[in-house]
Amino acid sequence: MKVGDLIKSSAFGGQNGIVIETDHENDADGSWYHVVWLKVNRHYYLVSNKDDGIQYEWCRKHEIEPCDIS
């Protein structure tokens, strides 16, 4: 996955987002992906990093998957 890719949560249905940053340095176990969530599943609570209510989270590859928009 790369910056700009649409993704969905592997664990929570209806939770979609966009990769806004990646971190590949000094990580033997794989990459990290900084995601901004477009819709937060009501059963999943994220702490907002900003006052505007946008939800951000660093995720591992197994926590997210590409979102098919076709």
C-alpha cells in the first residue's frame, strides 16, 4: 500500500480510510501506515488527534486492506 490508497479495516465493517503516510524505516516486522478514517464504526472508538473530529491511527499491514471502489 502507498500514500493515497483507499483502505478498509480488516477488523471492523464499514470503516474506510485513506493512507496519508507510511513508515518503512527501522522496522524489521513490516511497514506502518498512517490512516485517516472517513467513517468510524460505532463499535470502535478512536481518540481524535485534532479538535475537528477527524480520526487518525497508525496501523500495521494486517490491520487494513485495499478498498475495492469499482
